[in-house]
Amino acid sequence: MGAAEKIYDEMIDLFARGGGAGSVLAFRPSAQAQARVAELLERHREGALTDDERQELDRFVELERLMQLVKARARRHQP
């Protein structure tokens, strides 16, 4: 499972548990997912990404943007 798929799965679990705004704001990708993203970013800096890796990194960026929007909305709903 790639980094984006792992984070996507973690986000689904977060929302399925229904933990509320506090849980959303505390969400961080797993250490495994963060390590994979760091690896992809390093390969990107080196200009060594394969097409599949570039797609994986692009999906992660999309998920990161989505999570930023969700967290911004969650902040508005905190007491």
C-alpha cells in the first residue's frame, strides 16, 4: 500500500470512529506513511521519481490539502 492509500485508509478510520473536531485536529499520518512520503520527497528532490511514485506523491498532496480544509472547518466548530 502506498503512502497516499495508507493515509486515505487512516482518514477513513478517523471519520468512521466519529471522534469529533478534537480528533480531526489531532490527526497525523502514521509514522510508516510519513516515512514513505519523506522517501518520495527525497527522490523528487533528486529527480529520480518513477511515474508511479510521482502519482503516489501527487495523491498524498491532494489528501494533505483535503485534510487541511477539514481541519480548518473543525477549528470553526470547536467551542
